[in-house]
Amino acid sequence: MTSVNEAKQLNVDVVIFGGGIAGLWLLTRLRQAGFHTLLLETESLGAGQTRYSQGIIHGGTKYALTGKLTASSESIFTMPKIWRDCLEGKGQVDLSSVKILSEHQYMWSTPSLLSRLSGFFASRVVRGRMVAVNKNDRPAVFQNKKFKGKVYQLDEPVLDAGSVINALAGPNINNIMHIKNATGFSENNFTVEATNGESWNITAEKIILAAGKGNAGLLKQMGHVIPEMQLRPLQMVMVRGGLPEKLYAHCLGASANPRITITSHEDKQGTIVWYMGGQLAEEGIHRSKEEQIDKAKKELQSLMPWLNFTLMQWSTLNISRAEPKQKEGKRPATSFYYEDNNVITTWPTKLALAPNLADDVLKHLDKHQVTKSGYKDMPEFSHVEVSDLPWQEESRWM
Ligand SMILES: Cc1cc2nc3c(=O)[nH]c(=O)nc-3n(C[C@H](O)[C@H](O)[C@H](O)COP(=O)(O)OP(=O)(O)OC[C@H]3O[C@@H](n4cnc5c(N)ncnc54)[C@H](O)[C@@H]3O)c2cc1C
């Protein structure tokens, strides 16, 4: 007689830890390619950085501001086209159900910066990617007579991160298990305790770590010392109530990083929320919540003095970007994967770069002739939910 808690055995070609954008995009592509694949998630799908992302499918234009483009950073230029094909249902994954928040991003500059940026606007990188917008075609906030800067339109869509997670998870849900933990790693085997109390012995030819910040703990459990991870913390700001319209725009600052990046979302009641990152969020890690809100109010008031920001409701949230370690903690140029002894550690470094990461990992698996067992039914696993988006969580607004 078998005991209730006796571990069941499951053999797969590839197992993925983490159900953020990296894990879910990989799961989709690997299954399409014929790899029998299982994804393990400890919280809910998107629970890491993905649900906090602004959903911008960067084409890299804002990074061209440094004028230091490397060959690898150019991989990001192709991302908007790859995502647009997926959004139209004719790409490598089907994102036809995804909510497109905006077809374009805008970039605006204050008058004082315009002369310094003339070289940037004339550069090879920018030509064809960014067009100046006539006054009447600008977002309404920049049609005010008091606005003296310039507005450019970038060919970079903004997506609702929740609908991206749903679109990727839906067709793969039977291959995802909700777990409490994984233990007993030994070569290609380990044991997981599922949230429904089941215990599974898992054997996989390759183990992919796509657990964002969680990769560090998993690597340690497996006795790996490389690759090392870095965390880049942010204090993002949210504001709602009385906003004039939805806005998707970067304000150019004096450095490579935008002074502020605004995307727009809706809370549970359908009220517009501006979600703000950029330099405001990077420098905001040294401020208290109250100081950060005060800074954001002053920043918006100085950039849009014709609007009144005094009566709105504000909130901030702290979240770190998890990435491969770089010299001086710099921003990595592209997505990352590294294999050591059948364990492939990944960090997409951007939502937008998930397709690039999946391409690289697939090429790597093919090169190493990893088994493709083809389509196989999975047993019924402990079910995992999709995370709420931060602006929809009423408790954050208290
Ligand atoms: C505030 C913010 C805004 C951003 N905006 C943008 C943007 O506009 N555009 C863009 O391109 N990029 C953006 N990014 C970057 C982008 O969000 C991340 O690069 C991307 O979401 C990382 O995805 P991931 O799948 O690697 O990790 P995550 O999204 O962090 O997912 C990791 C998953 O692994 C799970 N997990 C953790 N530990 C374990 C474990 N031991 N076992 C199993 N599962 C585990 C977690 O619960 C989570 O679901 C932003 C990031 C932040 C923080």
C-alpha cells in the first residue's frame, strides 16, 4: 500500500522555475518546439517583477541617448516588431488577446534641453524611430499654450502586463504546477512539495531558472556560485483621481535615463492611474514614502505647471530589478543565459527582451541535442492563479 504523501515520479525534458514573462515565454516556445516541459511557480503567475512592469516594449531609443550603443544592445531594436507580430496573432507566440494600452510611447523634452539634444535627434539610431508630433496631434496635456517643449512619437507599444501573462499561461496551464518549495537537488533530480500537499520527484534533462530574484536562492540550493545576481531597486509612484487623460511618455532628462516615465492603467473602479518610473524611481530609493510622493508632486508640477496635482491620491511601491551582475551595478545591455552542469540560469533584463532570451535558449538546447519527447499529457497539478496588478490592489492606496 502506498502512503498518501509518497512522492510521485515525473520525467520531463525541461523544467522551468518561475512563471514571470521569461518562464512563460520559454514554456510556450519550448512546448511548440517539442520539449516536454513543466513550469514550477511558488506564488502566482507574474508575481515577481512582471506585474510591476510598465509594459513598455522598448525599441531601445531612449538608451541611444548615451550614444554608446553596443552590438548586443541592438537586439532590443527588433523587439517592437517581434511583439507586434505576436499581437497580430502571426508571431512566435499568440498574443492576439493582449490588451494594447497604447500603440506608441511619446518622449517630451523641456525647452532648456532642446539645443543639447539636437545631435541625438539627428543620429542614425533615432532616424525613422522617432517623429516630431505637431501640436494638434499631441496628447492633450501637451497642447496647453504654456507647454514650450517638443514632443516625439516612438514606435514602441505599451501593453497590459496582466493580459500578457494570461495570454501565455492559458494554453499552457496544464504544464504549470503551484509549489511550496523544491528540495533535495541532486544532478538532474529534485523533489517538490505542491500547494495541494502532493509530493513529486522530478527528473529533467535541463533545469531552467527563470525565477527573477528567486534565481539566487535556487542557485545556492544547488551549490552553484555563478552566475551572480544584482538587484537594482526602484521606488515607483502611483497617482489617481482627477488626471486629465491616459499618458504614455518619457520626459527627457540630462542623463541617459528619462527624468520620469509615465504609463497609464486603471484601478478596479476604472479610474485612471499614472504609474511613474525613470530617474524619479531610481533616485527615490533613498527617500521615505512621504518624501518620494512629495518629490513626484513637485516634479509633475514643474513639468506640467498648468495642471493641479494637489488633490490626487498617491502611493509608492518598492521593487527591485533582478539581473546578472554587471560592473559597478550597471544596467545590462541585453538578455542573459548561462549554463552550468545542466542548469541554465536566465534573466531577460526586460519584459521586451523575453523573445530574445527564448531564441537564445532554444538555440542552446538544440545545440546540446536535448531530447524532444513531443506532446504528452500531464497529470492534474495543483492550480496556480494569475497575480493582480499593483494599481488594482486597493490596500496599496491606503
Ligand atoms: C518597476 C519595473 C518596471 C519595469 N518596466 C518595464 C517595461 O516597461 N518594459 C520592459 O521591457 N521591462 C520592464 N521592467 C523589467 C521587467 O519587468 C523584468 O525584466 C521582467 O519582468 C523579468 O521577468 P522574469 O520572468 O525574469 O522575472 P519575474 O517577473 O520576477 O518572475 C519570477 C517568477 O519566479 C517566481 N519564483 C521566485 N522564486 C521561485 C522559486 N524558488 N521557485 C519557483 N518560482 C519562483 C516568482 O514568484 C515570479 O513569479 C520593469 C521592471 C520593474 C521592476
